[in-house]
Amino acid sequence: MAGSVRSLPGRLSGEDSGFCVVLGAQWGDEGKGKLVDILAQNVQLCARFNGGANAGHTLLVDGKKYAFHLLPCGMINKACKNLIGNGVVVHIPTLMRELQDLKEFDPRAVERVFISTRAHILFDSHQIIDGILEAEQGTNSIGTTKRGIGPCYSAKAIRNGLRFGDLLHFEEFERRLRELIAWSQKRFGDPRDKDTPAQLQLRKALREYNTKYAFDPEEGKKGGVSNIEEEIERYRKFSEVLRAQIVDSVTLIHEDISRGYKVLVEGANAALLDIDFGTYPFVTSSNTTIGSVCTGLGVPPQKIDTVIGVVKAYTTRVGHGPFPTELQNEAQSLEDHIETYIGPEVTQERKGHAAGPYALKSGQQVRVGEMLQEVGREYGTTTGRRRRCGWLDIALVKYSAMVNGFDSINLTKLDVLTGLKQIRIAIAYRNKQMTEVRLPAGYFPSHLSDLKEVVCEYETMEGWSEDISKCTTWKQLPVNAKKYVLRIQELLSIPVSWVGVGPDRSSMFKVDVPIIRPDGSIPESPNCPMSPARPGYAPQPSGDFRL
């Protein structure tokens, strides 16, 4: 079958899937929202199952930018229902701001959002506690977003949290909210001997329940309330506005499935931030992997048709923790890898940066990590922090694929690599003490000390000089860009179904160059017998694919 091209099954790309899940395969910020936005144009229900406003999707549609932290991306399709599942923790003031921002696009947007009665409510007090606890960690800080996610999930686990269903019984809700705030004040409100000024400020705000002071001590203009009574009244209004949107989500999603509706599920954060499978303790407070789809929405595994892993063409992470392929950190203080730039001229504004605009010219030597940060605009949607950047880590993605069972891969931000004369891929891990031995494929150390001992085995590929940001089909990509994509597909033994080359919806296109079995057939799923994920399968070399 050398040289032949066959169509990738539509189920693997998500287009013909009855129940498609899109998950981040690295440390988050892979660009999941764009694929979800594309697929959401042809589904009837889009759902979120985990996390809270610590996640962020930025969508660029018809030149207009939308930033969602809680709302599912299906909000951009006016014919699509959107569900916030029981596994999500929801800060209602943030949710209401996002709905307000959508009013120009769709004045009736709130009518398309449904929230599980079992979803937990994240209060301002959780955010204050998050800030206090993070400051207490000192040098052991895990780099939380301070959005209150951890304290809210903790309240869920110790069973003093409040859920959206409680809003439908407001007298009981008021009593329990007063009890929750009193509990929080008793445990976190009193000053401690070693408190920093920031902690003292937050404890004072909690004692008085003046969250305006906590969020903006100078002017009080960043949201919040002045006292408990204001908080009660604020939630009374929320309960009135949202009453019709608070539903039994298990019934809703199963009724939609039985009607034959297409369901799209989007993950928040990513595999290496999963509280069980991620780089603990530098993780989020929820499960971000495939099992959480079932527990966060109330659906059994057999309902899931397709799982797509979103993989950035390089690797990024925010916050602390080991990072095997790291080239540049948040402060841009690492030595970095030097490479020749062969691409088109680039000038990019950097507001407030001491060095001024970022400029690239053909022939100059560039610090690759810094280039990825600046050309890729690697600044967090939620935090605004500069992301740490490094080469693509295949060993990490293989681990993520084992945990999640990816049917296909969406490779994003390929355009950011344009102009690098040579590109490196980390294809395997070795241990510093025994570099002659590769660690098993898919193995990812569970302990940070072991992860720090990992060294990467790299493969070097030739880069491309052409601007690919205007490409709209696979055929338009330069040969070396295609080789890079196909090599990733080979190394993972999972087909690449989508490639992204820019921020707009139109900058994502399908790839119809599937992995082919030795007998010439195309596997329906990499998890089926004799598919690339199974022993005995030998992937086609890249020369056998049509470029």
C-alpha cells in the first residue's frame, strides 16, 4: 500500500462520532478550545466534566476573541445546548460575567446553559483560602491560580460544600452558607505568627467577609462583596436568574443520547495535571483524564465513541515542577538552545517587556525556548503568566495516550516552529545513572525525584522556512512540516486527525493520511486488536506516506 492515500474514518476525527471527548495530552494550554469549537458546530450538546475557572479557552471566531473559563465552547453555536456537569466547581459571579460578555453575540445565551444540580458552588471564601494556603507553602508553593479550586474540591470531599441543587431550596442554602463561612473564618481567619502582609490582608478579609478588600484592597473594584448579608442577597438573585437552568444532568444527557443527539465533551486542564496521574503535587485538584468523563457527567464508558488527544507541536507548562524537555522558564533566565532562524521576518509587540518588540530575521541565531514563548504568545488565558517552553516530549504523550486511550491526535500550533533550521523531538526517556538503557515506552515517573533523574533521547529533524499560517489543507504544508507531523504519528502509533497552524477557527484542518496496517487496512481505533497500539504492529515508515 506504499504511496496510497486513504480517508481517515470520520469517527476518529470526531466529525461522525456520537459521543466525542477532547482532552489535553500534556500540561494544558494545548489549544483544545479550537477543535471543540469546530466540532461543536455539528453537535446538539457540548459538556464540561471537570475543573473550574482555573481553565481557560481562547477562541478567535470571525476576528472576534472569546475567552471562556467556565462556559463550554459550544456557546459559540447558537443551536447547541451546553452542560456544566456535576464534576465541575463553579464560581457563579465568573459564570455570569462570561454570559454577560456573550450578550452581544447571543442575547439569550443563558437559555442554552444547563448546570447540574450536583455541581458544587465555588465561593469567594474558597478563593481567599486558596491565597492563604498558597502563601503558607513558601518555597514549596505549587503555583496555583488562586481561583479557589482546591479549597472547593476539599469542601466537597469533607462534605460541607454547597451544590447548585441547594439554590433551589434557598432557606436551607442561606443557613448552610452562613455555616460554611463561619467554619472558614474559624479555621483560616485568625492571624498567625509567621503571616506575610498578604496573608494578614486575606485573613482580615475573611474575618470580615469583605471579599472586595481581598481582591482589590486599594479600590475594591475587582468584584466581591462587603459582608455576608451582601453575599446572601447576591446568591438570592443568582438563584432566581438560574433557576430554570439548574437541572438533573444525568437525566438530561441520557435523554439526549437516547434521542440520537451528538454529544461533545471538553476537558479542562490536561493529563499531566490530573490529581492521580499528573506530576503530583504540581497538579490541579480534579481528575482531568478519561475516567473523569464518566464520573463528572454520569455516563458509562461504553457510551464514549471517540477520544481525541490535543498535543501542542512543542511542550509548555505553567507553574513549578520538573519539565524534562524545558528550554526556557517563566523568567526567561535559562541558558536555552541556540538554533539558526531561516523563516520570514517577524516583529511582535511585547507590552511592558524591557527588551521591547520581539524580532526575527533570516540567518540570525535564536534562543529556541524564548522564540516559542514569544511567537507562540505563550501567556496563560487564566493567569497571564508566561509559560515555560520546551521541545515536544513523545515519552510524555505516550504515557498520556496509555491513560486516556486516544483514538487520534489533534496537533496544534505547528506554525510556531516555522523558521527553525532544525527541530528536536524527545523520543524516549533514559535514566541519568544508566543512559544506555531506555525506560519502557509509556512509562512516566510518579515521583518528582525520579522525574528529575530523567534525560531525554532526542531525534533531530529538518525544519521549514515557509510561512504555514495561511495553509488550509494538508497538501499546502511544506514537505518538512508534513514529515514532522508524520513522524509524530509514527512515534505514537496513533493517527493525527487535525493540524492547527494559527489562532483562528479556519487555521485548523483535517489530515487524511492515516496509519495503515501491514495488510493495507486502516484501524478504526488504535485500541482495537492488531492496531498500532497493540503488540505485533509495525508502523509504516514515513517514506511510504504521500507527502
